[in-house]
Amino acid sequence: MRLNFYDYISIFIHQTDLTLTNYIKSKLAPFNLAPEQNLIMMLLWEKDGLTQNEIAEKLKKDKTNIARMVFNLEQKGFIRRQCRENDRRSLKVYLTEEGENLGHSITKITEEFNSLVCKGITEEELKDVRRILGKMCKNVHEDS
Amino acid sequence: MRLNFYDYISIFIHQTDLTLTNYIKSKLAPFNLAPEQNLIMMLLWEKDGLTQNEIAEKLKKDKTNIARMVFNLEQKGFIRRQCRENDRRSLKVYLTEEGENLGHSITKITEEFNSLVCKGITEEELKDVRRILGKMCKNVHEDS
DNA sequence: TCCAATAAGTTGTCATAGCAACTTTTCTGT
DNA sequence: ACAGAAAAGTTGCTATGACAACTTATTGGA
């Protein structure tokens, strides 16, 4: 029996991700911040002075894209990049004052977003979702 | 208490989606088919002769991107577009013979992919994931 | 010590994703 | 019948995401 379009769980997950990303995108837009740029900022608000490589590892993303996103954040004036003195290959990323200040507004928004997404969903259910999605990732990693 | 990076369920979902998409991308690459192009093809294998607008609605995507993806599929020779006789605004999309034949190989691959993703996960758990992710989408839609 | 391997970033290319603005065609209300 | 709205597609723009190929800098082994 052939699977129908919506029987594929990966398609369902993909569409869920698009829905959530689009929503937070609209909330961040007034601050001139895109969703993935925000992820980088979130890391920096937790801990300043990461290298681009460290950011890429934490976000499990290609360093190429990190370089471009960090470049854009620099253009926007939220961060600045500085060469490390002991390793001239790598660049450390620091918040500017503007970037630092942004944190207060954005943290509020992202936590509200998380609350909205999880509204009416129990802690137990969230744990289950994490466990099952984690299992799916493990399944495909083991096959690669 | 400030949320940590990985406490955000949306980030977890996003990273899961990337993992799954990347895997199927590598499986489809030998057939010169990208993941989202494949979604369009899947619709056409189910039912030929959809308009671009109908495809956009089914995939819940912007018609802009559908137009570009369909254009690429046409370049690759998998589909052809034809003006409707009774409405010259809209284009119907038909499989070519090559596109039709592709269906046999690809259906096998996507069903294997779905099995791999769901390995060790019960039907009950899958239903739960669908229900909870669906609830999340509903939550953000209600707020828009 | 010096050559090769490795590491960090950058640039180019392709595919996705959405928004705004536009053309062409069709429909609708008067 | 005709003006204006709406509908289908297209083009331009920005952002994300992965891969390949490249430069520059550092490290490690013979």
C-alpha cells in the first residue's frame, strides 16, 4: 500500500518547523533580526567572545553560513569581530552595546513564543516529543 | 529563570527537521531531485494535471517558490506545463514520461526513508507526535 | 627544521522560503 | 458594458542551508 503525502512523518515535522519559524520571524522583524541571526545572538547573550567556529559547532551548522550571518550582524551593528592575538586564523565575536541592549527585549519575546507554542501541552508530552524526535535523528545518523 | 538555548522546543524541532531533510537530500541527489522538488513530484504521482496554485495550496507554500521549483523541474525534463484552455492565467503541470518513470524508484526510497526514521517508534508514539506538533501549529495560528 | 596535514574563514553555487510589487487574465457589481 | 477587484504567475529581494574549492595560519611528525 502506497503511502499518502501526509503519512510521511518527516513532511509533517517540516511543515511544523516552517509554521513555527514564520511566526517567530514576524515577531523578530521589528527588531531587524532574522530567526537564525537571533540564535547566534542568543549564544552571545549567554556567553560573549565565541569564535565563529564555536558558534557553528553549537548550532550544528555549516561554518559558511555562520560567517555570512555574523557578517550581517556586524553590518547591523549588533556585534563586532576581533582577531585573536594568539591565533590569527580565528575571529572572536563580541556584542556591541546595541547588541547587548537588544537582549532584554528579545529574551522576553522568545520566552513568550515558547510559552505560546507549548500552551496546553504538558511537560510529560514535551519530554516525549523530545525523546521521539531525538530517536528519529539517531536513526538517520546511524545509517549515515 | 532564563531559558537555555536547548530548552526552546522550536529549536529542537528545527534541528530535527534539518537532520531529516539532509538525509533524504543525499538519497535523492543521485536522481537529480531535491527534497522539495520531490514533494511536488509526489503530488503529481498521486494526481497529474494540478495547477501551480493547487500545488502551492497543498504544500502550504508561497506560490513564488512553487513557480520557481516547477520551472526547475521543467528544465530537468520531469514535467511540462500547459496553459489551461478555459483560463489563460493558470498553468497545468503534467508529468513527462521521464517524470512518470522516476516515480517507481523514488517511491521506494521515500518509503524506506520513512521506515528508517520511524524505526523503534510505536504507532502510538507517532500519533502522539503528530497530535502534539499539530497542537503547536494550532497555538501559533490562533495568535496570528 | 621543514613539509604536510589540519584548522578557521571566505567565496561561489544551488536549493529552499517568504514578502512586495508587478502583469495578465478573469470575474463581479452596477 | 465597463470599472474595479480578484486570481494566477512572474520577478526581485533578503535570509537560510549545504557543499566544494580556496586562502591563510598553525601544528605535528620525520
